[in-house]
Amino acid sequence: MRYDAAFANAKHIPGGEGYPSRWAAAAAAFRTAAGARAELGQRYGPAAAGWFDLFRPPDDPDASGPRGLLVFVHGGYWLAFGPRDFSHLAAGALARGWAVAMPAYTLAPAARIATMTQEVAAALVRAAALVDGPLVIAGHSAGGHLALRMASADVALPASLLARLRRIVAISPLSDLRPLRETSMQADLALTPEEARAESPALVARRAGTEVRVWVGAGERPVFLDQARRLGNAWACPVTVEPARHHFDVIEGLERESPLLRALLD
């Protein structure tokens, strides 16, 4: 298909095929180490994927609870992976005293992208009910798209939640879905022209008062740099291009103190 090569990441990253297995292993080890602080399989909806994992920071006898809540939405082109492939990315926020929720959502072809948007919104509401304080949202790749949809004016969220929402950081997001109709992924995504436009953050209005930042690696495929800048232009939000990072390692800043973590939490 016309745009298949443009959106292919693994074959353009040295050792790209090995990243998913390393992520899964690191995530499993992280959950084991977290022990009782990992509240796994919290339900937010009736679908099989209507759950999220919640990680709480280490107990501090001088604190009244977590400093806030980070909700991280995983990527995978809406077709692959799940939150338990990325549990280890909670480490940086937990070290700062924040709780972290990682929602699952129904993947294509079992669900349309519009359905995934509504599922993530429902997960956000439920997770926020379990943790007090400020709220931030991050997402990577397709998860970056879904995170941006939480800032879109057409996605309804409770006023009480929006009052807590500090910012959204979209990492290497997809912001204009129309080119995906000309990739082989379209066989499973089944995007109509109308849905591709309606679900494209760069083509819809941003909710007034919601702070948005975009973060992308300098070594990304050109189409991802374009997608990031297109959103930045459409929503007049800052775009940070991190040197020496590509699509798969740009998320590693969430594991530790880093410019990405500071952009998200500070």
C-alpha cells in the first residue's frame, strides 16, 4: 500500500524487532517487584479489555497519599500490545510520588478507533475516582493519539475531572489518521473517510483550557515528525524534538528522571 513504508518503524531501527520482547520482560519484572502496590485488573467497563492496572508509589508516612495520577495509554497502531507490555514505564512517576494507571482498550478489528476513544475516556474517569490530586495524561504513538483525543472538544469528560487535569503529553502521536487508510493496516482499522477525519486531533478543535505538549524523537520516521508538527500547528501547542531518540526508545524517559518526565509532571 502507498504509505506502508512511511509508517513502518521496526525495520528502520537497529534491533527494532527485539524491543517488544524486552518491553514485556521489563514490565513483568516491574510488576513482580511492585507487589501489593500493583492493583491489577481494575475494572472500568463491561468489555473484556475494560480494565486498567494501577500502581501506587512507595508508602511515605509523612504524606497523605500520592501527589497525583498519571494515566499512560499504550501504543501499537490500535492493533497490538497492551498495558502490561509497558508497566515499567511507571517507574519515573512512582519515584516522584505519583500513582500511575495504565488502561487496556479493545484493539482493532474487534473495535473501531472511535470506540477506543470512548473506552479510554471511561478508564480515565474510573482511575481518577481512585486517586485524588492533579491528573496528567501521556500516551505513545497510537496511545498518543488517544491521549490527544482526551483534549479534543468533542470528547465529553466530567467537569470535576477537567478541573484536575493539569496537562496532556502526546509522545510520537498520530494526529491525522487519513493517510492510514492507504496502508495495509486499513484492512483491520476499517477507517471510513468520515471517521478518519472525526478521530484526527489535528482536524478537530482542542478543548479550551487544556494544556497539551507533543514530544517526539529526532530519529523518528519523517511521517511521525510531520504528524507531531501538524498537531503543534493545528493546536498551537509546543513540540519538543528530543535528540538521539527514535520511535521505540523515546518513551524510556518515563522510567527515570528526565526532560520528558519533567515536561509531564512539573
